[in-house]
Amino acid sequence: VIFHDHGTRYLGKMFNDEWMLEKGFLDIKGLLAKDIVSHHRRSGELITIEASSTIEKAMKALTENDISQIPVTQDKRIIGSLNENHLYSKIIANPEVKSQPVSEIMQPAFPFADISTPVDSLAKMLSSERPAVLVRDFKTEKTFIITRYDIMKALS
């Protein structure tokens, strides 16, 4: 006698595409985060700024490294972010803010994604409030930052 299984116990697994991708049961088509990272303009360490650093130091880090956003860290953990638009508006409103710590004006941390995340999923994570995504390669223990510009460059 054969009894069929209706699958309700597997809704969180077998019928969940994210779980299937994570376990390697589905093939991913198209560009992945690792494809963007492989053509990344900088392959070194992720540039960050400490929350206790001054805003002036953050400005210097952005301009010297020719970047538009930077993760904010505390005790080697990412706790926030800072982007050039937000920084610009704060400095124009009050030029004396430069001597304050970054923690005073930092924004929420960028979302994290795995290196095998498809580009269309990365694109959905980006918005005006979140201009970047941090991509973690757990094999090499490296973290990369991907922006809209990086995705546009990879798609062209």
C-alpha cells in the first residue's frame, strides 16, 4: 500500500526557493554577486570608519578612497553606515558638525548578502535609504560592498 504525502510539512523547505538555493538544489541563472565582485574596482579590504572617529575623518576617507558610502564599525562590528549625500546635507546645514563623532549622524547599517546572491535580488535590496549592499564571501572571509553603480557596470 502506498500513501501519498501532501507536502505540508515541507512548505518551509522543499517549496521554498530560498531554502532550495541555499542547499544547492536549484541552479541559479544570470549574474551573481561573485561576478560583480570579481570585476570590482578594488579587491582589497573593505574600507570602514570607526563610530568614534570624527566626521571630518570620514569625509577624508570618502574623498581619498573615491567612494560614496562607508560602513561604520564599533569593536570591529558593522553598526551603521554613512553616505556622501547624507554627510553633505549635514555639513551644509552645520559646518561645525565636522568635529563630532560619526555615531552622531550615522545611518542604519547596509544589508548583508551572500556571495552567491543573484543580481536581481541584490538590486531589490538597494534603495535611496540603502545605497549599498555588503556581500560576504564566507570561504575567503572577505566582505565587499556593491552599489547601484557596480550593478550597472556589470550589466553593461
